[in-house]
Amino acid sequence: MNTKLFVGNLSFDTSEVELQDLFGACGAVTEVNIVTDKFTQKPRGFAFVTMATPEAAQAAVQQLGGKNVNGRDLTVNEARPREERSGGFGGSRGGYGGGRGDDRGARSSRY
């Protein structure tokens, strides 16, 4: 059974290959994913590493938690399940703003 780990406090210079090698010393790694900003595509300073077994994951937490990699002390722990998110935009208002006070239809010539 795979176990996903959260890896925090990553240097922006750390690569997925580097994490694969680092965590591979603790056991089989099935996936490495450095999280990036969706607009700039730059790393956000954390990653998720999936270990093949719970024993390998536990070994990684113990051996790599606090280890200095590229000048940063890593935070390594078991990842929590992702929380459900709301639909966004502050609730259910529906539509795009409603009446604007003019009778020219949905779009006025100003747009």
C-alpha cells in the first residue's frame, strides 16, 4: 500500500530527481511531485513523495525529517487527506451580477 508524504521547507533549487534519489535511500518511491504555482510555474517550496510501503514512508520520516538539503531543513510527515473545497467566489450568488439598472440588455455598448 502506497503512503504519501508531505515534504516542506524545500529549497526552490531542489529537483524531483534529487528528491527521488534522497527518498529512494529509504525505500521504493512510486511518485514525486514538486508543487508549483499555477500562474508562474515556479516551485512553491513543498512537494509530495509517495513511498511504496508504509515501512519505507516511516523510515523516510525518521531519517529525512530535519535533514539539511540545499541549505534548508526538510519537514517530512505523512500527508493528510485533501480537504473538500467550496465552489469559490463567496457562495451561491448565481449569475453574473444581475440587473445593472439600464434596459439595454445583458451587455451595454460600454463593454
